Amino acid sequence: MNKFRMALTVYRKEIVDALRDRRTLLTVLASSVLMGPAVLVAISALVATLESRAELRQVYVVGMEHAPSLKNFFERQTYTVKAAPADFEAQLRGAKLADPVVVIPKGFEAALLRGEAPVVEVVVDSANQRSQAGAARIERLLSGFGRERATLTLALRGVSVDLLEPLQVEDRDLASTQTRATQITGMLPYFVMMAVLYGALNAALDTTAGERERGSLEPLLMNPLDRWVLVLGKWAAVASVGMLIAVLSSLSFLPGQWVLRSDTLAAMFQYGLREASMFLVVLLPFAAAVSAVLMAVAIRCKTFKEAQASATVVMLAASLLPLINVFSLGSESPWYLWVPALAQNVLMTHVLKGEPLGAAQIAVPLLVCVALTVLGVWFVARSLRSAAVR
Amino acid sequence: MITIEHLAKEFRVPVAATKKAGGLAWPGRSASSRIVHAVRDVSFDAPEGRITGLLGPNGAGKTTTLRMLAGLITPDAGHMSVDGIDVVTQAGAALARMGMLSDARGLYPRLTARENIVYYGRLQGMEPDAANARAEQLAQMFEMNALLDRRTDGFSQGERMKTALARALVHDPANIVLDEPTNGLDVLATRALRESLRWLRSPEGGAKCIVFSTHIMQEVERLCDGVVVVSHGRTVASGTVDDLLEQTGQTDFEEAFVRLAFSADERAHHEVAGPT
């Protein structure tokens, strides 16, 4: 009981100390709270432009005068034909023009009548993503024109149109609306984890390497309390800061939803209190483990600056490991759950897809986090004495 | 009452890298390390109601000795006790009976002086009210009432020193250990510290046992009742200032100290090498 009170004393002091570091705290808090809405606004703006492009139903053409029949087809499909600007290639490269451009050669109409299959170019810049997105739509439109011509020609010769299509192809998409949405919202777990990491970083370094740099660790250890009690109090304070950031950033997506500009995205991105609490189930143990690991790394360093350099390794690992999930394109291996940072990313992606989390899925990463925490706290407690005098 | 008998401690220092960045030492690789005898044989008694000066040149082993007394380093050999409590086997109980002002005396810059002092009181097991009352009492004694509720961020050396000393004495320990307390202090702050220590030694101040390490002999002359001269990790002499003068046949304490602390060879070497 007495040990618990000691740990609580250390905890209170560390929390007060961390909360008084206003500038750092405000920066971290503001970025974690504003992050949710900001990311959602950016995504929804992108989706909204793509949607509005499709709704506009316009096609940019060079040399429309060479192809009256194609113009007629475009107009029957309720498309507006617009003359492309003269420097359309430069504009596409510079991403100023957001639509693909159809280039019709001279003598198109005559060649078409002679059955010479004239070449129509659809000009895009694959580095210009918006023009790329419209290309498929324009190509579908052009092949529609081709099919119509062929049908007419065959019909004139008394051949059945069915001969052209010996089989029928139909798409059946098994993905739910939410699953499809994760193609766009897939990076959200990543942002949340980064917020937790950076939230815990400063506090973890301050209570270890910072304490050494100030020369306050040596006098601190001259008090008659067990080192593990001291470390436990410190760790609990750092973990609390990390968890606070986790809570704030998970909740920040709730109001973030209201600012979604695209209706489709709003329908696809289902994020309510249930999802937020599932995020926390995944993130809170992660915040605890990350705090312990960062403290363990920093206790070996004499100065805050040196500790920041060493902590970069942890930060880098935590930011690269989730990419395994991103690059594996949805095919998960069971070992993912045993890797910290990666496991959290996998689970949060499941939550966003609207899939339930199984007990084993939660238990394995939890076990890993508990092990990391115990290991980190033990290591700091063990190193504390030698760190104080060196 | 602090008793130290035949204390010894050696460190393994890697030879190739004298200053290792990460502090990562591999004790197993003995091929590239050499042994430094920080403390070879240090013994002294520091009784109650007296100020005992631990005098020695830089690198003599004073700080290592005091760190062992604080339980930060485990000695290789020897015995230390505080009021009869063994420091190695009952570290907590021994620390509770000591107020230590170490070489490093960092404060928490975002906490006020009062919070710094009360935090240590709480870690010593005091109730919040008792710790707070004691902080005010100490502030009265060190004339730092005006500082008490300011954050320690902008404190001067002297103000820091007072806060650190108050922090070390918050649990009213019977034994006070100070490692080079006058380092970085100006004349007035040094005087104030001397006055405080004299008062703590007196029966009204609690007749504390005070151990005071320094490399400045004038301080020892002015303040200490007993002197322990440490050199190359050994106790080379002990007694009052007059005892040591008599022992070396000198009238000047500085000369007496140099004769006790350095060998004839070292003295000759310095006279040749140093500017004349």
C-alpha cells in the first residue's frame, strides 16, 4: 500500500511536470485533435472533385470538326463537347487540365466510312491522377461509339448482333460499402498511431534522458524508495499522456465526419462511438507499450538530444511496419498480429471495414504489448542506477 | 554518525573509447578494457555535532565514496554504516537517515521551489502537510521565502543551491552529506551556506552529523571540526586542522595539505612543469 502511494506521488509529479510543458503539449494535442477532421476534409475534397467531374459529363476534343458522326454520338449520350485548349499537352503535364483529351485526326469521317479504322487518341498524363481517373470513362464512351457503328453495319447486312457477343460478362462486387471505403480511409489508422507515438515521445524522453541531462536523476535516487516503484510511476505518467492522445485522436474522427463533403464517402465511412471504442481497445495497450519502449531507449542516453536520435529508430520502425499491411494489398498473414505497430494497423483497418474483432485477434497484440511494457519497465529500473552516476 | 571502513571500488574502463557516446559498456570484453581504482582504501568516522571535511584533490575518489554511501554504487570491499545501519544491506533505512546533496543537484524547472522540496518530502514518506510545513521552515532558515512559489527555471546558482539543500534536508535527517556544496557559489552565498551549516551543527540546530567534501582548503580551515585527507583513493591523514599542521610540521594549512596529498615526485614534477 505504501509502495502504491509512493508510485502515485511520482505519477502526480510527472503528470504536473508534463502538463506544465504547455508549448509541447499544445502542439501535440492540437495536431492530434485537428488531424481527424483535416484528413477527412482532404479525402472528401478529392472524392468530391472526382464525383463532380463525372457528373459534369463533358469531353475535351481536338478536331471535333473532322468527326460529325462522333460528335452526334457524344451529344446523344448527353455529353457536352468542349474544344481542348491549344497547349493541352502542357496543361495536362502541369496538372492544370483535369480531363483527358480526345484527339481526332483529319479525314476521320471518310476513313470511318471506308472502314479503315482511324486512330483516335485519348491523351492523359499518368502522373496527373485526375486526368487518369477520367480516362476510363472516355474510353468506355468511345468503345460505345464503336459498338454502335458495328451493330449498324451488321444490321444493314442482315447479320444478327448477338454474333458479336458470344458471351456475357457481368461484374459482381463482393465488397461491402465500408470495405470499399477502406481503400480511401486506409491511412487513418496510420495517422492515429503516429499521433500516439509523438504524444508519448516527449514525456518519455523528459522523464529519463531529460532527468539525466538536468542532473536530477542522481538526487532522485537518493530517496529511500524502490527503483521499480519510481519507474512504475514514471511509466504510468508517460503512458497516460500517450493514452490521452489516443482518446483524443480517436474521438476526433467523430466530428470530422460532419465535414465530409462527399455524400458517397459519408455513406461509406461508418465511424461511430462503437468504432471509436474499438480503436481505443487496440490503441491503449499500444500507448502503454510504446511508452515503456521509448523510456528504455532513452534511459541509456545522457542528453535529450541524444535520446531523440536514438528514439528515431523506434519511430522509424513504428512507421514502417504498418506499411507491410498497406503493401500486402489486403492479404494478411497470421504473424502480422505478433508484430507491434503492424498488428494495431491491421486491427484498426478491420474496424474501419466494419468487421468484428475476434477475441484472439485482440488477445495476441495485447499479450505482445504487455510483454513489451514489462520488459521496458524492467530494463529502465535496472539501468536507473548506472544511468544516474554516468 | 557515519562510519566508513576500508572502502574500495574499481571500474572497468574501455581503453579504445575513452568517451563512449551511448554509455554502452561491455564488461565481458576484458581485452580492450583497463581497471581504474577509483577508491582503494577510504576510512573515516563522522560523529554527531561535528562537521567533517573530506578534503582531496580532483579525482581523489571523494565523489565515488559519497555515491557509494548513497547506495548508487555497490562497493567491492569495505563497510559503511549510518547510525549503525548497514548501507549496502539496508539501503532504504540508511537513506532515510541521511540528507544528501550530491554533485548533481538538478531541480525540476517547471515546478516551484516549494513543489521541488515537497516532492522529496513525500518520497521520504512524509505526509503532504508535514512536508509543506517543513518546506516553509527551511525557507525561513535559508532566507528563501520569496523564492518559494516561483518556478526554479530562472534561479541563480545560489538560489538553486539553497533549494537543493532544502530539498535534501526536508525529512530533517540526523546525518547530512554534502558533495562540493560551494561549487559555483559567490562569496555571499558561500557565507550564508557556512552559517547554515554551523547552525545545523549546534545543539539548537539538532547537532547534526555533517560530512562535507571539498578541494578548497580555506573552507575546511574555516568550517570543519575534523579533516579527512583523501588522495589517490586512500585516506592519507585525518584529525583536526591543528593535528595535521603538527603532523607535517607546517604552519600553512595549504602546504600541509599538499605534503599529505601528493608524493614528493608529484610535487617535484609540478614545480618543473608549472609556470615559475
